[in-house]
Amino acid sequence: MKEWIMEHWEKNYYISAIAGANNGSSLIVMSRGTSYTQQSCKASDSFPFKWINKKWKEGFYVTAMATSGSRWGVVMSRGAGFPN
């Protein structure tokens, strides 16, 4: 999945929505024409507090979040339209 996301980032698509299901499957929507300039995503077995704090300090904001089974998925973006 990460490889597919990276391929689309290179084509100027950005993650605009994510959703998960109890059976562990997930859905990722990627869009063009967003205000995002850079993204980072994390899948984890527990809520990634430390990773989120690190990314906040680097100027990223949480722009999507979902659970899939017992896993968390979080997307953080720069250029999200929030003041620094």
C-alpha cells in the first residue's frame, strides 16, 4: 500500500480521505488540486502520539485519521491552510 501511495504522491495526488473497516480492510482516496504541499502517513497498532507530536513540530497537521480493525491510520499534511 505504501508503494502505491508514494507512486501517486509523485504524480501530485494527495491523500484526501481514509476509512477503515472492522475486518482490517481500508480505503484511501487521493485527489489532485488540494492545497497540500507534502504529506506523511503512519499505520500503527496503537495511537501514534509520539509520531504526531514530532510531525506537528515539523509543521504538519492531522488531515485524516481512521481505524481498521485494531490498527490506526493517520495522515499529516503541510499546506493544509492552517496558520503556522
